[in-house]
Amino acid sequence: MGTLAAMDHSGSNDLANGQAALGRLAQAVRGRVAEHDLWQEIDKQIWVIEQIFGDTVDATDGVDQQLRRDCESLVGIGAPLKGILKTLGHG
């Protein structure tokens, strides 16, 4: 009977240890999930920032291209304008 009592006591210790280990594991997993959620949120915010900067760069490129075309047009009319002003006596 002493052996049976010892086995019973050992089994309950194993169950208690197992339950404690599962509790620690559950805490670690919950912490890991929370960390993952935070990284996901950060990633979403980075994506938003990338989109804003991407749109800004696209808009800036469009303005730069328009300015380049305007400058080319002004340079293109420079020589004829100089001739007209010279003819009018202003050049």
C-alpha cells in the first residue's frame, strides 16, 4: 500500500508541474501574440507613410516635369523674342 500511495503522490506532482508549465507556456504565447500584433500595427503605419511619400514623390515628379517643359518652352522662344526686341529697338 505504501508503493501505491507514493505513485499517487508522484502523479499529482506531475499533474501540478504540467499545469504550471502549461500556464507559463500560455503566458509566453500570449506575450508573443501581443508582440506580433504590435509589429503588425507598426507595419501598417509604415505602409501608410510609404504611400504618403510615394504619392508626394509622384506629385513632385509631375511638377518637375511640367517645370522642365515650361523652361524648354521659354528657352525655345528666347531667340525669336530677342530678335523681335532688337527689331523694336529694345534689345
